[in-house]
Amino acid sequence: MNYCVIYFLPICLLFLSFALCLPDSCQESTEDPICSKASMHVSRTLHQATMRAVRVHAFGGPDKLKLDSDVPIPEPNEKQVLVRVHAAGVNPVETYLRQGTYHIKPPLPWIPGNDCAGVVEKVGPGVSKYKTGDRVFTYKSVTGSYAEYTVTNEKDVFTLPAPLSFQQGAAMGIPYFTAYHALILRAKAKAGHKVLVHGASGSVGIASVQLAKAYGMTVYGTAGSPEGLELVRNAGAKMSFNHRQPGYTDKIMEATDGSGVDVIIEMLANVNLQKDLELLARGGTVAVVGNRGNIEINPRLMMLKESSIVGVLIPPDAEAIKLQINAALQPGMEQGWIQPVIGKEYSMAEAGQAHEDVVSTKPTLGRLVIVP
Ligand SMILES: NC(=O)c1ccc[n+]([C@@H]2O[C@H](COP(=O)([O-])OP(=O)(O)OC[C@H]3O[C@@H](n4cnc5c(N)ncnc54)[C@H](OP(=O)(O)O)[C@@H]3O)[C@@H](O)[C@H]2O)c1
């Protein structure tokens, strides 16, 4: 017994310590045949357990968006879906959240992003609508979409029809859902109405133009550059006007023979709301989608024309509204009358640049997307 302890115990300890050290020492050396099996195991395990993602560790400017490569891949719970992200949309609101000055402050470290498109990787046990391999787009994300993988509640996942690319799918969630909500559900626009999309060259603007055209409305749109003006006409506007040029609202009035427009989808209310009230026809409606400050308006105009101003924000728990909107949009994606326009693609390392661009005064030409 004593001989066993004296001779065999040190040998066992030597083998044990060698075995424990093996994975670490082998990570660097894939060519060593002794190490190759262990290193394959290690890299596969790492690949399965971690992902690259853009994270904010402290609130502030675009430089606070850091590309991290060791972020745990999130696990979907009962009614959640894990999506392999192929493209994530960049929305102005993500820049407000990143600054830390918005009314909501996400806990840090935080992965920005809500809408994306990709392929279902895994579903929770209570998920019935989707399975691994399905092409989908999301309206919202639980864990953030500027990442290789994102977890989303099943109710915020929708089928991405084959005609649309993943990049286009990343423009469906917030832009098209918001455009439909603004135009049809809030402003109650109908076929035959004259609709002005004030700020039509961006994500929500192009979506609003395409939907209004498809529903039989006469569409006017504004943009701030020659390319933007052309883009807006190509999306279906009868005429486009440059909102950076003085007197452009007079031209819109002339285009409507002085009667004004029935509906305005407004992307920058703090600049345009008073002009909008002047541009409205009797009984018309301004739907405020975007706003970045205060403005003084003359409510008398509302009185005289019996016009309305409505706010637009899909309530977070409005499952029925999202189902209704998705049902209306699916045929457009299938039949081709919904064609999201991609302005620019960024890698995850370029997320800071994407944030600078989405709120810059440079001309907008469609949706900005991050491709992991
Ligand atoms: N309420 C909601 O639920 C909701 C949802 C999504 C977005 N939003 C908000 O809606 C706004 C638009 O979002 P987005 O994603 O479409 O942004 P985007 O893609 O960056 O587009 C911004 C648009 O605003 C236009 N614009 C610039 N100056 C303007 C002016 N003086 N008058 C009218 N338009 C002007 C831009 O035109 P040029 O660049 O050609 O000048 C561009 O068409 C943002 O403020 C965003 O935060 C709100």
C-alpha cells in the first residue's frame, strides 16, 4: 500500500496536470498532432458559446460602440427565438439611447438594435410558428441586433418572403411597420387622398411613399438632395420637393392646385409642424413620426380647417396591431410592391460611422444596415 502511494501517486498527478494544461497550451498550436483533437474541441465550443457583437459599455458618442468578440450567445427561453443575424437595421433612436439622454436607459453593457433579418437558429420549447432554418425579420429584439445572434420574442418575429434580401428584410420591422401605422391606422389615409411624406428619402419615408402609392393615394415627397428627390419619385411619388430650398412649400401648394394635402407623414415636426398646418386641406391630418425639439404653432389654423395632429408610436405590447400590420405587408413583400431601399451597408466594426451617418445632415438615401 505504501509502495503504491510512493510510486504511483506522483505519476497520476503528473498525468492529471498534463491533461488539465492541454487545452490552453494547444490553442496556439493546431499543427501539433497531440494537440489537434483538443484544440478542435476548444474552438468549436468557443464558436458555439460566444459571438461578435457591438456593445456600449458607457453612454456617450459613436466611439462608445465597441466590437467585442467574446459575448455569450443568448439562449431563447420558452416563447423566444434565436436568430442568426444577416443584417441589422440602424435607427435614429439607437443613437439617442447610446447617448444616455433618452427617457429610457438600457442597462450596460448594452447591444443596440431592434430590427434585423436572418435565419432562425433555435427556438424555445413553447414556440410554434417558427423552426430552425426559417427566413425571418424582427420588429424588436430582447438582446440587441447589432450582433451575430439575437434573441427575440416570438411575437416580434415575422416571415421574410423569398423575394426580399436580408438587407431589405432589416428595413421591414421599424420603418415599414411605422409607416403603415402612421398612414393607415393613425392618419386614416384612403385611396384618392393626397399624401405628403415630409422627409421621404429615409427609411420610414420611402416605406410611406411605397405604401401610399400601393393603396391608391397621390403621393408627394420631400428630400434634401437631387439623388434623394429622384429616389422618392422612383419609390412612387408623383412629385418631389427639396425641403432645403426656400419656398418649397409654395410649390407643394401649387402642385395641389391650392387645395392642400389630406395627410402629412412628418419626419421632423420640430421644424415643419407649422408649415404642415398651412399645407393641410380642410379636415386633413398630420401624423407626427419624427421630432427632435420644440416648435411654436398657431392652433387657429387647426380650428379654421378642422384639422388634426396625431402622434405615432406602436405601443410595445400591441401584439394585435403588429399582426394586423404584418398581414397587410406580407402580400407587398411577396408581390414586389414593397421594395426597401438600402442606402449603405456597414460592418460591425463600422457601427460608430453608421450612428454618425444616421443622424448627420448628409443627404439620406434609404436604409442603413449593419452586416455582421
Ligand atoms: N414614432 C416612431 O415610432 C418612429 C419610428 C421610426 C423612426 N422615427 C423617427 O422618425 C424620423 C425618421 O426616421 P428614419 O428612420 O426614416 O430616419 P432617416 O432614414 O435618417 O431619414 C430621415 C429623413 O428626414 C429627412 N429630413 C431632413 N431634414 C428634413 C426637413 N427639414 N424636413 C423634412 N424632412 C427632413 C431626411 O431627408 P434628407 O436627408 O434627404 O434631407 C430623411 O428623409 C427620425 O426622427 C426617427 O427617430 C419614429
